[in-house]
Amino acid sequence: MDPKKQTAITVLIAVIVTAGIVAGIAYVVITPSDRKEADVLEIYHWWTSGGEANAIEALVDVFEALYPDTTVIQSAVAGGSGTTMIPIITALVLAGEAPDAFQMHAGYEGIAYFEADLLENINDIWADNNLEAVIPEVVQSMSQFGGDYYMVPVNIHRSNVVWYN
């Protein structure tokens, strides 16, 4: 076969195959789905050891009892204080794949997310659950940016205590 003719046939086949792929993708993208999107809540946390794992499991159990149609995906990342997880969250956010919720320390740790407009305020959760009545004011203030709530404390503990004798 003539090399020019063979090249032309190869190019024609490539164009037809490419057009078919593009048409298939376009069909999938623009055709409405009959399936209902799954209701999923993805949570990143670093509670992976004994009692911590039990605690997060208890929280998820309560949530699933309240919202049985929602599937909870726990993305647990071992590493104390989130030292391993926070870089993963940053990478996910930069890739446009931010999780629905993730664990962090209250206060300063969330400022970058707030300033980048990556957090949604949860004032309604605080009001619906009357959290201001049971959470100390100092913790309330650490859970806010710009006067709105963006965090819900799960536990309160103190790190870096200095003992003097």
C-alpha cells in the first residue's frame, strides 16, 4: 500500500475514534442521570488509637442513627495532632477535592481556611443545639471567625502544660 494512503487511513481512523470518544463523553456529561446521588459525608480525622478510635466511632454511630440515609466515610490518618493529616487536607483543597469535614484544633489553625473562603459557617448548628449554653466562652471565641461559627469542639484538652516544682 502507498505510504501516503496508509497515513491518510491511519489519520482518518484516529479522527473517527477520537470523535466517538468525545461524543460518548459529551453524552455522559449532558444526559441527566436517573440515579439519585448518594448522600455521603466524608470526614478526615487523626483519632486512630484505642480510645480515640472508639470515640469517633461513637460519634459516627450517633450521626448515622440521626441520618440513616447518609453514608459516613471516615478517612483516618494516623499521626498525633494532625501532623500527617493537615498536609493531606491542604493537598485535597488545592486539588479542589476538599472533604466535607475534618478535624483541627480550634482557633488559629483554621484561619487560613477561613481567609481563603473555604469554610461554611455553622451558626445554625450552634443555635439548634444551644451550644453557647454549654461551651465555655473562651472555646466559643476560638470556634469563630468574623463573628460566625466555623467549628464545633468535640473535646477540650490542654497541651504543653509546664510543671514547676
